[in-house]
Amino acid sequence: MPSLVIMDSVIRIKEGVIKKESFETDSFYNGLLGFPQYTRPVEIDGYTVPEVLRSGNHAKIDEYRQFHSIEKTMKNRMDLFEKKLENIDEDLEFKKVYKKYLKMKDI
């Protein structure tokens, strides 16, 4: 089983095996933990899928996912988040999203 896990993790990033968009949203791919995952039905056991995820606005959905990825990492793995901040100037997309997150949270 351990060798299968290693094979999967290596093979899946080989070009052409799976779409790039599929593994770019994996936890740890960008140095942060993954965002919350939701499915149908819209409400189950008192939990509701956030309206923004049902809106169809892909830019807002991406922003929501990025913000929640940042929050989850800060809450659960501050060591990963600090490492991400050390390299913030190398990841301009993260820098832009993080600045927006800070403004939204008034941190």
C-alpha cells in the first residue's frame, strides 16, 4: 500500500496523466491546506453549501476557496503558512490574494 501511495502522488503530476486543474487544487500543492469541499444536496444535516459556491460566478468561487484555504492553513498549520509567507514575493498570485484577504478581514 505505501508504494501505491507514492506511485499515485508521483504519476498524477506527470503531464497528460490528469488535467493540471485537477491537481492544482489538491491540498499542499500550493503550500496551503485545501479549501472546504461541498456536494449535493444543497443542505444536509443542517449544513448548507454557501451561496457564493452556488452562484456560478467562477471568480468569486475561486476567491472564496483561496480565502478559506488561507484560513484553514492559519488555523491548523501555522508552520506551513509562515513558510508560505517567507516566499510571498515569489508567488505573486498568492501575494495578491493574501492582501485582499487581509483587507476583507481587517487584519
